[in-house]
Amino acid sequence: MTEPITRATCAAHDAADPLAPLRAQFALPEGVNYLDGNSLGVLPAATAARVQQVVTDEWGSGLIRSWNTAGWITLPQRVGDKIGRLVGAKSGELVVADSTSVNLFKVLSAAAQIARADDPARTVIVSERSNFPTDLYIAESVAAQHGMTLELLDIDAIPARLGPDAAVLMLTQVNYRSGRMADMAAVTAQAHAAGALMLWDLAHSAGAVPVDLNGANADFAVGCGYKYLNGGPGAPAFCWVHPRHAERFWQPLSGWMGHAAPFVFEPGYRPAPGIGRFLCGTPPIIGMSALECGVDTLLAAEPLGGMAALRAKSVALSELFIALVRQRLGGSGLTIHTPLDAAQRGSQVSLGVPPDGSIDGYAVMQALIDRGVIGDYRAGDGTAAEPHLLRFGFTPLYTRFVDVFDAIDALADILARASWREARFMHKGAVT
Amino acid sequence: MTEPITRATCAAHDAADPLAPLRAQFALPEGVNYLDGNSLGVLPAATAARVQQVVTDEWGSGLIRSWNTAGWITLPQRVGDKIGRLVGAKSGELVVADSTSVNLFKVLSAAAQIARADDPARTVIVSERSNFPTDLYIAESVAAQHGMTLELLDIDAIPARLGPDAAVLMLTQVNYRSGRMADMAAVTAQAHAAGALMLWDLAHSAGAVPVDLNGANADFAVGCGYKYLNGGPGAPAFCWVHPRHAERFWQPLSGWMGHAAPFVFEPGYRPAPGIGRFLCGTPPIIGMSALECGVDTLLAAEPLGGMAALRAKSVALSELFIALVRQRLGGSGLTIHTPLDAAQRGSQVSLGVPPDGSIDGYAVMQALIDRGVIGDYRAGDGTAAEPHLLRFGFTPLYTRFVDVFDAIDALADILARASWREARFMHKGAVT
């Protein structure tokens, strides 16, 4: 794209976009250009009424009877099966429960047990140094409990490290900072070739890019409900385990909902068959019902080509963003910190702040937010290798091509006017 | 009470009850006499609007900004402080997070670490055989991970077992089956005298009876949000730790929200000071906001005497229930399975089904529910020692004296007519 991209061109893309009607599924606030769905997805239009129904009818009127009459007791499996359709899990292989961090503790504990049982010499959990911190913190804990070590490497150094002591390779498929996406099938095959188990965190993948856990022959996965799945703030998360491992471990969070017969009230724990043992406490019905509405917004794309069609639009959005950065922000000093090869990119683009300190990325993002363009800011160490970042997420269900144009337009204007210099005020970081 | 208790007498009690206005805080369904608040509390009238506000305004309009502008990020502490007022915890000592089962895993892991650090010979976790099963399942897991053993005893055999190998005594203060309540201060003192740590599950205590964790000098506690706290189905739970232990252990579920600086995104885990390290993943904002409304219904009793006044009414309700059982059901074969001494009773009464099989307790409870009287049925082994039970919970915030009268009236009528024999149909158990 060498000739200048105009807003009219972008509007024409939107007019021709077969996925454009999916945007009507959301209750988007006026005056907001939301490019932060990688952090917290927007509110589906159906959610408020559904939550009200759960609160008023199912809880308020149905009371305790709703565990059966409203199907509460099978909600983790029902929503799990729906998410499974987005990530290549078969029915009955995936459940919704707890948080991503808690689920990671469960599956990584399982992976550690299985790896050690198969080969006691495998004592190392390998991950990426810039993986999302909660993954690293949980891995630190699991490693200590199992007498293992956690080794953190740059992503490109990982294949060479997968030796005979590697027990588990744990990666987030799309890096939360750079937006770089791993090839799930290829990396899983590398791990398996080295004798290691493969655990994927799909926090920035589920609902964002096509995922095929069974097709990739992965071992374990967890994922987040409140990002691209539009489940709401702190929505329940999910976990998946390949059936070949499903009954080979003790799930340490052995709560009653993961018992083979929870309502028999036996004093001893007997794990439920298969994925059921990943449940722990009583499921959070209100939040899980909201999550179901969010997942339904993605399943609504199935007649239009599903995740493959959404991915094609996501790539088109991020390509447009990158082209506009080059055209409009070429001399700004901002760098593109996300792979230029679309195949290596998730559904976000991160712009690096120049290491010379000439741009205050935090203040620039505040100025953007003040204009209704919501991305987010993630501090790095400020070097060219790990710069401070302006992150922009593209959620193809509701992001339009004109939204991308308008965001760059606002950013170019802010940088030109240096109006961001007035936007320096303190606030706390937001939850990714 | 030797002369027959009439409905008019009960109505007079209600008319004279200073706590009666608290019932207006709830959206109680028509035609339901709900005596199952020990399993799932009823819907507060304020909850639906508050949840709608969180969904529509805070999430829908505020989006990611609401982590700061709507105070989401401090919600676990804010609601925790409110619950703290009900259970004798100081501000900053208690947080809301995850489920009761998950929280029990955290605090029992902490207790096991501390006990072993102080005295490696202490290797036994002691609990009650008829404790709620999820507590036992989690304890089984923690014991195995720490090379400890779990010993389950009848409640009266526990003091003699607290020898030099006892690491932790873990009890639910009010037993879910019998409704028997332990004297928290006395039992804690027994555990400490034997050198063991004391962990209380307040699932059937918080919001039901006065609790003073600091006054009793307890070590750890967890509790449930969806029973007497009226937080809604699967509401988040809470945990508390005495400040003397707060920084003496590694919390195994070391997620990012328990990090000392979660938004600095460091690769290594540094626990937050104090109770903050009990947080793990991103807090479930919708469910936690609903829980806050439930907790507020209890705090509304503070000007009327608070938990002490609620307890006095609870005792009056259960005394009335027991008196009516004696007057109306004396020849039925049903037994009172809950201590007759009110000081040893929580806020429920359980009736035992005769071991001769002459009454089908399950069918009787179904017949009661068909008439709008909702208690629940818990199977035992059918012996006189552990009978099948009809459980009735008395929530003094909304249960009236006439409700108790009407429940016994319906039960007497059902038993007299044997209409329960027609009510045998299959359904699955409900969540306690």
C-alpha cells in the first residue's frame, strides 16, 4: 500500500465486510474506539438481560432448586463445550472453572506429575522469560513443590534447551507484550520430539485466532474468559487436557465438584473421570452465565466462517494498522514491536516507545484515552529490546477498519501537537 | 412450653420482633417458605440493580478503566473488610477470593508449612470425620503434598488425639449435617495447648452466629459467600489469617494478584504483604459485587444489635422449631439430630429419619417442597447414629416465627396423610 490510505477506503472495507453485522451483538459505549479487547472484552448486548434472568429468576425465584431446574450443576461443562468449539477440543474435554492462574496450577501440577512418572530425570519446566507474569509465578510454585526447576529463556532460545531434562514446555501462544504468536503444531512437535509435555496458555488466543488443540496434539491448555471471549471482568477461566493424560494424575485442588460422586458426601476423594476432576469448588453461576453470553458472540460467527473468517479479518485489521503506522507515524520514533509476518502475529500490535525517552508512552496513551481511543500502556525496561509499549488489540467481532484509521489519526495528531505532554498524571495500571 | 403453640402466638412474636424490618431487604418469592439459607441464601432486593450497574455501567461503559475508576482492583479487600466485621477480623486481615475449597487449600498449605517449620515432628492434620467432604478432600491433598497424614475422628474423640504429632486441627465450626456448633475459643485453646494450629471453616457460621476470630486467637479461617452471606450461587469465598502468621509461608497459588507489585510485571514472585498474598487470579467482579450486596444485608443489622441480636433471634427460631417438633411430631419417629443445648447449635435443626425405614425422608422433603416449604435432605448411612436427615435452616434476617410454625404444620400434615408416599420421583441432589 504505497498510496495514502484514506478513511473512505477504510469505510469501504467495512461496507464490504461480511462479518460487519457481528458488531451489533455488542453494547459499545458512544464515543469510544475500543482497542483493548485483548485486556478486557466489551459487553455483549445479550449479557445484561441474561445476568438479570439468572439473578432474578434462577436465583431469586428458583433458589436452591435451580441447581437442577436451571442446569447450574452442568454449567461448567456446557460452557466448556462451547469454548471447546473455538479451540479444537472435543465435547467433554474442556471445563470452565476458577481463574486462569488457578487452572494453570492444576494443569501444570498434572503435567509435572506425569513427566516425572514417565522419566524421573525430567526436572525442568521451560518457559519464556517474557511470558505473562502470573504464569511464571504459578510455575515457580509448582516447580518448588515438585522438586523441579523453572528455566526462563528468550523465545528463540527455547528449542535448543529442550534436552533430556525438560519435563514441560509452558508457553502463552500469543505473547501479551509483543503480540508474537507461536505455531502451536510446530512448537508442540518440537517439545514432543524432545520428550517434553506441551502446555499452552490460550489467554490471548481463544476467540482471537484459530486454535486446534487436538490437531496440534497438545497436552494441556488453560485460557482466560474475560479477554477475547467477552466474559466480563474476572470471568471464569477454562482448562483442557488431552484424553491420553486425563486420568494419570492427582489434581491437587481436589474439591468436591471434581469428585466422582459429589452428592454422596464420601469422606475420601475419588476423582471424577476425565476433565471433571479439574473442577474444585462450587461454580460461580452468575459470572459463568455472563461468560456463556460472551462465548456465544463468537459462536455466532460460525455460519459466517467461524474463527477462520475472524482471523482473516483480524489480520486485515492489523495489516492496515501497520501500514498506517508506516504512512502516518514514520518519523515519530515509534517502532513496530510485533512481528511483521502476519502468521507470527496474534490479534494485537504493540508500538515501541523510542529508547531515547523522547516520547512518554504513558502520557501518550492517556491522551489517546482522553480522546476515546482505548488501548493500553505496558512498561518495559525502556531499551530497544524491551521497550515501553503502546498496545492495540483488534477484536474482529466488533473492531471496524475505520476504528483503526481513527486510532492512528488520533495518535498522529497527539504526537504532532505534543498535547500528550499535558496528560501526565498518575494512575495505577489496569488489569490486562 | 407445655401448652400448644399456636400460629397466633408465632405471629405475635413476629409483631414484637425488632429485627422484623430486615426481611424487607430481600426479594423473596411468593408462596415460598425458605428454610434452606444454610445451603443457598436468598436474593437481596438490592442485588439485581447493583449487578446491572456493574454489568451495564462499570463494564459496558467504563470498560478497562473501571479497574481504577470503579474500584474493582480493591474490591477483594473492600468486601473482605465488611465480612471481617461479622467474624471478628480487623480491617486488612481478610480478603474475598476464589472458592471455599481453593481458599482452604491456601490456608491449610500455609498452616502445614508453619507447623512443620516450628516442629518437624508435627505431621498430622486432624479433622472431624463428618466434616463437609470438600474440606476433607482438600486436606487429603495438602497432607499428601506435605508428607503429612490426615486423621478423621468423631468430634468428641478429637481433644484426646491432639498429641505432640498434631500439626493442625481443621474444623467446620457448625457441622453441615448435625448443625452442632463448636465453642471456637475453647477448641482453639485446646488445639494451642497441644501445640497445634487451629483452622476454622466458617461456612455455616459467617452471618449465622457471632464469630470472633481474633478474640478466639484462631490461626486461620475460610468461609463461604453463598450461604448466610446471601452472595448468590457460587459466590466468591473468603480467607483470613492471624497477623502473626501472615508472612511466614509460601502461598502455593501464587498468582499475580497476590504479588507485591502486580503491575510491575516482574518475572519472579514476591508475595504481597499480609493477607494480600492470598489473592491469586483476577477477581470475579460481577460475583463479588453481588456478594457485597449480600454482606450489606447483615451489616444493616448493626444498628439493631448486629450478630448478637441476630443470634438471639436464630436461637428463638430453632427453639420454637424444636418445641413444635415435640408437640406436633412426637409420635412420628423423627428424631432431633441437632444439640438441644442452644449454645451447641448453629442456625439449623436437622431431623433424623427413623432407622426402621418407616419414613422415606427424601420423599417427605419433596412433598414439603411441593407445598413451598424448602429445606433439604441429606442422606446418611441410615443408622440411628448417622440417620438420613431433613435439614431446616433459620436465617434470622428473613425467617419469621410463623414460617417455622407453617413448616412444622406442613410436615405434620404430610406425615399424617402419608401424602409423601406419592412424592417419590427422582432428582439429583442439590448443592449445599
